[in-house]
Amino acid sequence: MTQTNYYKMFKAYDVRGTYPELNEAVYYWVGFAFVKTILEPEKLPLQVAIARDTRFTSPMFYRALYNGLKDAGAEPISLGLGSTDFLYAACQRFACPGIMVTASHNPKNDNGMKLIKTAPYAVGLDSGLDLIRDFVLAKIDTVKFDELASRFVEAPEDVVKKSEVIDFFESKLETIGSIPEVDFLLATRNQKLKVVVDTGNGMGGWFMPNISGMYKNIEFIPLYWELDGNFPNHPADPLQPENIKDLQELVVRERADLGIAFDGDADRAFFVDEQGHRIDGNYLVSVFAQTLIRDVQQRGGQFNPAAVYSLTGSRCVPNSINEVAGVAIPSKQGHVYFKKLMKTYQAVYGGEFTGHHYFGEFGYMDSGFVALVVFLKTLVLSNKPVSSLFASFNQRYFLSEELVLRLNPGQTFQEIVEILKSKYQDAISMHFQDGIAVFYADWKFNLRPSNTEPVLRFLLESTVSKEHCQQKVKEVRELLGL
């Protein structure tokens, strides 16, 4: 294994790689380095909450991480199986750093780590992951790992602390989702909801029985709740349309009120309406923002009636926030930017159209399960079918899919920017906060380099028609030759 391959595992926001290139030594030394390069120098707590997903490599990687932390002088809080937002709950409950062993929605042979310094801040390349990377690279080929591994101890699950985190997490869900009020409203209407939930054999299935037990008047229909790191039914990536087909079909067949799909580590949730149609992420962010801003306006509290949104997304989001007299705060894509802005402005909510939803009352962190309870609250308060709740957006905003484009050989992103600046110099405005965004009165687009892959992401919106949107997508792509 070359140093270059190890180097590439350290991404902008996390660590990811493919087994067996990603191995136990990486986990051991990341845990060790987390203590020596981050926690001790910054005088942060040496208690570190750790949890893992259900991938076949996760138990051995988790054990190596546990020992790396312990050998460096930390006290791991060993929580065992859990979703990523469960780990986030632990970091809040114990006011401690944390590490989640997961590769989120990646294929089954992948694994990785998400590191939390202090809630809500993750460790990225610009906030310490570079120091960890360099420490690991210096150790991994010079220290005989087999000798270290021979002294490893098991990572016993701390069942008492795990129970505390579950109680804490459930109390957050109950409060943010107003679960007693939702159940009361359904009971007074003599109404019951039917919800299909596809967890894709990932960590959503670990906690969904808890969610199901919190509602009396909502029936949750399980789809692939069995934990299986081989993901036998479909990849745990609901962002890809082919991976939610089973959910869409079951919603229609069961005449359910809606469907929900989680990604592999359950920090993202995706929704379909009662007709089985996927709900666009921009529309979802708009409605969540309105629900939570109204909450603040009616109930008060420590958060401001403000929401952070993706500058690269649809204009429906800031428009919707303005409609309820909220403050719309634009951000670059990426949780690092969202969490920082939310905490700075004490915003009640932040949402990315890619499925990440951040909640002030959940420590400004993202959670698929909190998104679920907020959606149910919004739906019950509206007393409308899901499709009706989003109908006005479908009639006013026409969006392309987020397209993944690759630069031609030898081409640079800056060359692309110059072509666009020349062609669209009559635009109302151009922004360069996150790639390039070009705005006209009735259409707009954004093109930006991905934070996690060597590709460009392109999204276009029209307020004229679907055909106009498609025409403009074709125009831009032909201009760029992409």
C-alpha cells in the first residue's frame, strides 16, 4: 500500500476508503492521532464517543479505533451499533468529541470515519484532519502493526451510557417533532397515517422501532429494516432514483400517506408522496424552514426565525423563508459551512437539497430521524395530502436534476468560468461564492466543483416551464462541451 493511496483516504470532511486498502492500522492510528494532534493540544475532553454502522468491516475497524484512542490516553465511550445522528446525540449528551465508523451511502466494501471535535463541528482538512493524516502517514509504514494488534482488547459496549443517549435522542425527537401534539391532532380527527419506511438494510432499521413506538396514530410499514452490511436489496443511497423504486411501488400498493428512505448511516432522509413521486429536496427545505420558523415566531426560545440554505439550490427556498418573515441566510454547499452559519446566527434550521437537514434544537447538527418527525409534524398541521403540500412548488419552479459533469482532458474549472462569464455577461447578477452562479429574471444556474469528488455539479432552474429548463440545460452544456 503506497503513501499516496493512504493520503487519498483523507477527504474534505471525513475518511473514506475501500477494504482491504482501508485497514485496521488506519483506524488505530486515526484514533491515536485524534488524541495527540487535536484533543490534547486544544485541551478538549479526552472522553470520546464512538459508534459503528452495520458493514461487515465495521466491527474490526471499530475495535482498532477503540484501541488507538485508549493507547493514546483517551477514554472511549463505546456505544456499538448506531446511526450517525445517534453518535451526534451522544456528542451533545456528554459534551464530548466523537467518531463514527461508517461509509454512509457508499458501496458495501467501503468504510470510513466521521470525526466530531465539539458538537456541531466535524473535523475536516481545514480544521485538523490534515494533522491527523500527516501523523498517520508517518506511523503507518514505520511501526509494526501486527505487534500492536496482538495486544488489542475488545471494545465492550457501555449499555448504561448507550441507554442515556437513546433517552436523550428520543426526548429531542419528541420536542422538535411535537409528537404528543401530533398524536393528539390525529386522534381528535379520528385519523391515522400510514407511512412506508425503506432503510435499505442500513442503520435506519436499527432505530425505526423506537420511532414507531413513539406514535399511537401512525403505522410504519417496514421495508428492508433488517441490518445487513451486504445491502442485498439495493444500495443504501436514496439520492439515486433506481434505489427508491421499491419504496415508491409499496407506497402506492399500500395506499400509504407517504414514503421515507434513509441512507446507509441514517443521517439523511428522502421522501415520496402518496402517489409515489419523489419530493424535490429544495421543496422540502422550503417547507421545513417555514414550519420551524413559525414555531420560533409562535413559541419564542433561544433560536432566531432564520434558516440557512444552499446558494446553489432553487429560489423557492429563500422565497419561502421570506414569505413567513424569516431571515434567509445563503451558504456554500457542505455541512462545515452550514453549521458555522447556523451557530453564528442561532438559526433554527438549515437545509441542503441533497438530503441533509440541520436543526438548531439538535445542536445545529443533521439528522434523518429529526427530519422524519418534522415532516410528520408539518403534514399533520397542514391536514393536506403530501402532494397538495408541495403542489404550488411544482407549478412555479422547474428544476433540472443535479447533473454530474467531468472536465475534458487538460481543461480547468477557471477556463469554464471564463466561458460562462463571456456568454452570460448580460445576466442580472453572477456570484462566485460556490463555483459560479448566473441569475436571470426567469432562470438561473450554478456550476461548482464537488467537495468530495473530481467532478462538477450543475443545477439549473426555470420559472417559465419544464421545457424552458431543459432547453437552457442543453444550451449551457453545448456551450461548454460537457
